[in-house]
Amino acid sequence: MIRSVRRNGFVWKWVNQPACQVWGRCEMSSMNSWNMAGGRNVVEGLRSSASQGKFMVRVYSLLGLTLLVSALATFWGMEQGLGTMLRHPIILMVLNFGILFLLMAVQRVPVVNVLVTLLFSGVMGASLGPAIAQAVSLPGGAGIVTNALLLTTAIFFSLSLYAMVSGKSFSFLGSFLFTGLIIVVILSLVQIFWHPAFLQVIVAGMGALVFSGLILFDTARILSSSEEEMTPVMAVVSLYLDVLNLFLSLLRILEIFRGRD
């Protein structure tokens, strides 16, 4: 689900992930087709090394562009406030889901898929504007946001590099991450009605761990995916939501501990 622009909000990701991939139980026979050719098993649809390299360049280039658009939209949201959407959060939720479903429908349509991806990141960024503005208004708030950005960047690049260099499959994390995500969702709903400081720390801390794990999981999944299983735009959306939620989790942790100083 996609949750609010409130400071402790998360943007839940249920994007283009078959149940077997979420739970980490896909068998090789169910993920790929195998043919016998010259006495060897040939996996259909898997990218060659050169093709995979080009694919990842496209993914990270588009991811960088979506994050830039999202950042610019956040600045706009900080100034404009999106008052109507804040008073009626259901409008924001429907809008985000609508764009996401549209993206899934046009993910293989050239140019259109990129434009819809940028629209999605722009709306998400604008919706975060008021929350970031609220964080900046706190004593030392600009430093809190900057530190959250730096930590998110460092964690993302470190985990992405590890996933690419190690070549490991992190599918075994799927069930743990899925369970952790469900727990965070439930605690976040509880937090709407009951929000002591210790619960806020637990939700934000678990969120940071879960979305850090999802960066590893999704990066490895993208690297091992075939051309039919994963399009560049859906790979970008998966990583974008990982990064965004990790940033929100770290921002909330820093806000909580800064408030105690």
C-alpha cells in the first residue's frame, strides 16, 4: 500500500513481484525454460554479460533521473504544500496507485513507459514535500535531512555494489523480508492510534533494516532476471521505492533521536 505524506509514512511496494519471488521459493524449472541443444542445457531469455551490462546501465541511468525528478518535485511540494491532498489523503493514494497500474500496463511501450515512470516519481516526490518541510523546520532540521540523504546514498551504493560483485542470490531473504514488511505495516497502523516514542523507533528501525535488505534482494533479482521477467522501468520502480522508504526510515530515526537531545 502507499501510505501518507506524514513523517512516519512509508511507501509500500508490491510491484511486479510474483509470489514465488517474494517468498524466495521459485524453482529453477518455474523461472526459466530449458532446451537441449548439442547436449547442453540452454536457458531461454537470460541476458548475456554484455546485454546485462547495458540493461543495468539503463536501469541506473533511469533511476538517477527519477530521483532527480523526485527531488525537484519535493522542493515544489515543500513550497506549495499540496494542501488539498493532505486534507484528503485518499486522493493521493488513488493517484499513486493509478499511475502505478498505468505504468505496469505500458511498461513495454517505448518512451511512454519512461514518461509514466517520471510522472510516478514526480507525484511521489511532491507528496513528500510537506513531510520534508516539517523536518527542515525542526531545530537542526536541515542537517537531519542532509544526514538521512547521505546515509541512504552510502547504504544504497554499498549494498548494490556488494550484490553485483558477489553475484550471490539473495532469494533466501524473501520470506524474512516479506514477514518483516508485514510487521512494519501492522505496527505503522497501530502507530496511527498509539504512538509512543519506543514504537516509533521500532517501526523506523525495522523499516530501515527491511528496505536495506530489499535493496540487496531486488538488485540480485534484477541481475538474474530474464528479458521477459523484468523490464527496465519496473526494475527502476522497485529500486526507487527501496531507496525512498529507506530514506524515510532513516529520516524518522534521526528526527526521533535529535528530539531527545
